[in-house]
Amino acid sequence: MHIAEYALTLCLILLVNFGLPRMMPGDPFLNAEDDLDQPFAANLTTEQVAYFRAYYGLDKPLSQQFIGYFCGLLHGDMGYSIQFKESVRNMIFSRLPWTLFMVLASLLLSCLLGSWLGCISALHRTGSLDKALYTGMVLFSELPSFVVGLVLLFVFSVQLRWFPMGGGLSPFVPPGNPLSWLADAVHHAVLPVLALTVSRLSGFYLLARNSMMTVLSKDYVRTAWAKGLGAQRVLWGHALRNAMLPIITRVFLSLGGLFGGAVLVENVFAYPGLGALMGTAVGNRDYVLLQGVFLFMSFLVLSMNALADVLCRKLDPRLA
Amino acid sequence: MSQQTKYKRTAWLLASVVIVAVIALLFFSLPKQASSSSGGLPIIHLAGGNVGAPSPFGSISPGSSTHSDLIFDGLLENDENGVVPWLAKSWEISPDGLTYVFHLRNRVRWHDGQPFSAQDVAFTFNFFRTYPQPRNELMVDAHYIVENAEALDDTTVRLTVDGASSIYLAKIGSVNIIPRHIWEGVKDPLKVPPEKASIGTGPFRFTAFSSQHGTYRLDAFPGFWGPKAVVAAVEWIPVGDQVLAFESGTIDLISVGPDLAARYRGNPEFKISEGHNHSGCRLVFNLRQRPELKDKTIRQAFAYGTNREEMVEKLARGAGAVGSAGSIPADHPFYNPKAAPYPFDLDKARQLLAERTFTFDILARNNMDEIKVAELMKITLAKIGITLNVRSLDGKTRNQILHTGKYDLALYKSGFGGDPDYLRTSYGAPKTEKGLGGNTVGYYNDTLYHLGRQSLRELDTAKRRVILNQMQEVVAEEVPQLILYTIIENYVYRPARFNGWRFRSDRLRNTSDMYKLSFLEDWKG
């Protein structure tokens, strides 16, 4: 049943991904004088626009374009970007590891740290520690990720010079040993990951605190306390497992959204990820690239949902 | 202490040691930072970002040809004052202006070692006719101007053009010449890999490009025929924030607005380039959509009723000028000071409107500058009976509306440098239906049309100046568009690091830009 649902959703997504960019007002080839960052000059003649349109297959009827797109996908061909003049598949897969690394690392960090702080807060729910944490986190949650990024950049890159000013790797360094490559990649990823972690932290904190408070008021927790178990045991051993369910769901559901949320951080650090690519594709109405990126992200969100489904069932047998 | 607690402690201690060891290992494995010089010559670092492969067809945007301009040479080069000989050491133009003969330099080599010849030049002009480049220097009035190109011998090439024109030499001279041995037989120029597509004769050769990271490296070409390079290489590297990157010394040049320029002014560590007033914001009228705008007194009322000094003060932060009435900026060599300006004068505007009131939609791009311009106009024009409704849209949606002509008024930014042929294309065109190329939809003026044709075909510069002066006076009287204000954009650099920067202003780019001659020894041709 679920497989059929997912297949149907995927088909709908294919249609929407194809149709939506084409329904947006605007045209990849229509530029004005001030469009200096666009792929084509404003003074293209009608014949030249027709030439480029035909080159990218946009002169054919929509049905034919869709069939071409679909058949291409079956062969693993996602087309050729109008703006970047590169294969969309290569563009997505070369940028994917960077975004994936940044997003997963920050998700893991923000989830662990946020949940830990949330649990501590819940345990001291009437105390000053909880109040201080809660106020701090609510303030944090209002900070946009790019502001956090700029502050980090200013402090750690400009003032202290501990980290590079941007990018994913040191440019023009001849390929050395893998360890040196890894060290370089990690060195470049620290600030973007930190910025994204900070901006995601409060979400997990608030969720964990809330969830933990609900669980801590349950009878079986009172029983655990009554048995004379230590705070650590009650909190981590008994309560956390039950409080984790919404956190796990959130981790997976936020994975899809994180790619979008990564755009700002990628821009601040000139990080070679997918988010920034999607931004320029929308701005330029690069239909082929948009189709590719949207499809990939939809696929990712769907698979994350499926994974969250499976995991939640494992954690809570009542859902099965 | 219980046994379990002891184990826990040991585990924590071990984990901490492992984490510290991994961090230390990674720290000591970090690659060495890129050097800032090589062989005694500096390596220049500029802000990177993917603008496409540095090849004739790879460039993503028409405004970003800096990389390929260093790799490729044109027949002529433009310096700050005009054309200078480059691949062509001399040239002759037939008296009827239809034939150009270029005499090329000897001993020029492509970056792959092959000899350069007149065959390459002829091939280039014929190839670009079949395969248009995204940036179109050779299209005038929707025609490819070079009708025929042939090599007379190894160092002489003859081009036949579609008509006599004063602007053709610079256009032909600016085309980057490509090697025949690479491009002959190519049917899909967009798919030629950068290693092949980026072979030119220029002072720098392609070394590395990553579209993903937005990095480029061009190294000085030791076999270059011309002046010696004064830098070892030019590198474009990814930086998030350009100002922070400049402050930290990561990049060597930034473009700054007036507020930021104040930070560097007077500090001997920095030098600020002298900018031009060659880019600005204009108001475009759509006479087809709103025929009442055909009455020039209404357009003049817009000019008198718009407080453009306020725009210079508030939006350009003082670093700019009120748009010139004749469109050509005051510091441009073809400027005519006799083109009568329109000072801010609400009484005069009211007088011109004679109690008539109007409501217009004004189309702006959704960036803060244009929205502010529209809002400032709305405030002052309301006082003379003109109501403006501001519509701000993203660039591509705005373009579609400009193309379909469904707007009353539109704002957009453009350049006013380079050759003033834009007077002809903006105001002297036959009636046009789209407003993408800077022209005024539904506007036709017989005098401007004929003067425009004459200016395009006049070969004598002095005579052309007279025609352009006349055009500016007519434009000032007619106000087919209103040039609101122009801005000066400056570049900042550290002279101790590199002092050779040279900047020029052209029509296509909205700002003056550093260019090829920055990195070469002084050259008189």
C-alpha cells in the first residue's frame, strides 16, 4: 500500500517538477539591459532566441518535451543546464556530497546538543537553569543563519584567521594524500556547519524539552523515581527513549527542508552546495536545472519520510 | 568509586584523547595555503564564483568576460582612451567604409604552440556568423555586420561589412579571435571542453577551472607575443563576503560603494580608483500602452517633478550625479553641455500639466534601489497630480512584462559608457514593440531617427560629434526616457601589493571594470 502511495506521489512530483518552472512568469532567454548576470545578452535577435530555444528543445510542444524529459530520466539523463552549459546530473552529483556533509553534520550536532540541553532543561523545569536555557534558545531561534554565519566569518576568519574565507576546499592545491584532502575539507566545513547548527539548535531544544516534560509527568517515570533510580538512569534510560519519537521524526522531516535552509549559509561561505545552485536556477528560469534539482530534492524528502515511517514503527510498536 | 563509574571515566578519557588526536592529525595534515607570489611576480587573487568556462561560448553572463578576455586577443584592444593596435599592428578602411584590411603581427602563437595566422581571423568571423555567441558584439540592428571575411595571405585579412559605420572598427576589434584548428568542424560549440575551448593567443593561458567551486586560475603565457606580464598568475577564489575577504588580504581588489569607500579614503595602505559616472537608473515611458505620454509636456513634467538631487543624495549617497538631459554623462568625451537640464521645479511641472491628472503603474525590479527610486518619485509626483502605483517583480518576470509591453512606466539600470551609439538604439530606432534593449516602446521621432542613421554611418569623428550633439539637444527637449541619476563605483586595492590596476568603462558593463592591460607592462602598440 505504502509503496503504491510513494509511486503515485513520485509520478505527481514528476509532472509538477516539469510543469511548475514552465508556469512561472519569465523566460530564460528574455533579458533586459541590466541583466548582466544572465546567460544571454539583451540584444539577441528573434532568430537567435529561436536558435537557442531549439538547441535546448524548448521549441517543441509541451507533451513532447515531457516525453523527452521522462525518457531521458529513464536513461539517467537529466539534461543540459541552460545557464551553466553543463550536464545537470554531473552538477547535482558533484555538489551533493558537500551539501550532504554540511547538512548531516549540522543536523547531527544540533540534534544531539539540542536534545541534551532540552532534557536538562526539562529535568530542571522550574529552576533557573531551565529559565536561562529557555530564554537563550528562544533568542537564538530568532537569529537568521546568515547573520550567525557572518559573525562567525568575522570572528574566526578575519580576526583570528583560524578558518578560510569561503569555499569547500583550498583552491589550486595539487591532489595530495587523502588525509590532507579530508583535513582541508573539514577545515572549510567547520564554520558553515557551526552556523547551520546554531540556527537549528533551538528547534531541537524546544522539541526535546517539550517532549521530555510530557514524558517526565507519566506514571512509569514516577515509578522509576519511586524505585530509587538515579536521575541519570531515569532521564536517559527510561524517559528519553519515549521522548525521542518526535525528535527522530523531526530529524528526518527536516532533512528535506535543510537543503533549502542551507542556501543562505552556502552563500555566506561560498560553499559549493546544492542550495545556492537551486537559487540561481530559479532566478534564471533554468528549466532543465530546476527540474533536476527539484526532482532530486523531492526524491530525497520522500525517501526520508519513508525512512522516518520505518524507524518510528521500530521505536513505537503501537504505530505498526 | 564503583567499578562501573571507573569504566565510564576511562571510556570518557579515551574518547577525549581520540577526538583530540583526530583534530591534531587533521590540523597537521592541512595543505599549505596558496602562495601570493611566484618567481618574484605577484599572484593576483580576485573574488571567484562560477561565471562559466573561460571560453568564447562558455561564459554564463554577457557581463563577465574578464576571464576569457585575458586568454583571448582581439585584433584591437580598447584602453581608457580608445582603440590601440593589438593582434593587428595596422589597418586600412576603404573610403566607402565597406572594406577593412588588417595587417597582423608575425610570430604569434596559440597557447598549444600552433602558429596563428590570418586564416584564424577569417575563420573566427565566419564561425560566429553561424554560431552566435551569448554576447553579441557583431550584431547591429539585428544584422551580423561582417558579410565576408577572407585571408589574403598569412598576415593580412580582409573583412567586408554591411555598411559604412563609425562604430564597426571598435566592434570588429573587440572580437576574441579563436583558433581554426580547434573549432573547425565543431557543430556544438557549447559542448567543447574548456581545456580545448580556452586556447587563445592572449597573455594568460587557462590552467584550472572548477564550475562547482567557482575557481579559475590563469597563468602568464611565456610565449605571448606582446608586452610582458607583470603578474605570475591571476586566481579567482571563492569568498563569501568580499569586503571581509579584502580586509583579511584574501583578495586584492573590491568594488565599493560611497559609504565603504570612506573607510579606506585617506589611509595610505589603500588606494581608491577614480570612478566614472557611467552607470545609472532610467525611467522608461511606454507610449503604446499609455498614448497620453506621446504629449512631450507630460514627459517634461516628469523631469521637472522628480527630485533627482534627492536620489543622488539618498540613494547614491552623494557619489553620483543627476542624469544628464541628453543621456550622455558629463564626464563622457561626447557629452554636450548645451543639452538643457531639468532642475527640480514643481511649479514648472504643474504649469506643463495644466491641471491634468494621471495615474500610472511603475514597474521596478524587486531590489531595494529600484523600489526606493519608485517610492521617491511617487512622493514628489503626487504633488503635481501624477499618482504612481509601484509594482515590484523579480527580474525574469519584469523582463517578460517589458517584452510584452504591458506596463506604463518602468525603471531599470544600464550603462552610459563606451560608444554613444546608444542614443540611436534607445531613441532613434524605428517604432519598437519591446523594451528589452533599452528602447522606448511606441516612441518615434523622425529627427532622432535620421540623425541616428547619420551618426551610425558617419566615418568622420568631428562630423559625428556634431550629429551626436544635435541628438543630445533633441533628446533633452523630447525626454523620450528620463535618466534619473548615475552612480560612481570605485575600486579599492593595496598599492603595496599590486599597483598596476587599470580600469575602463564600457556600455555593456554597468560599472567600469579592471581589464587586461592591468597585468601587462606599459604598451604603446
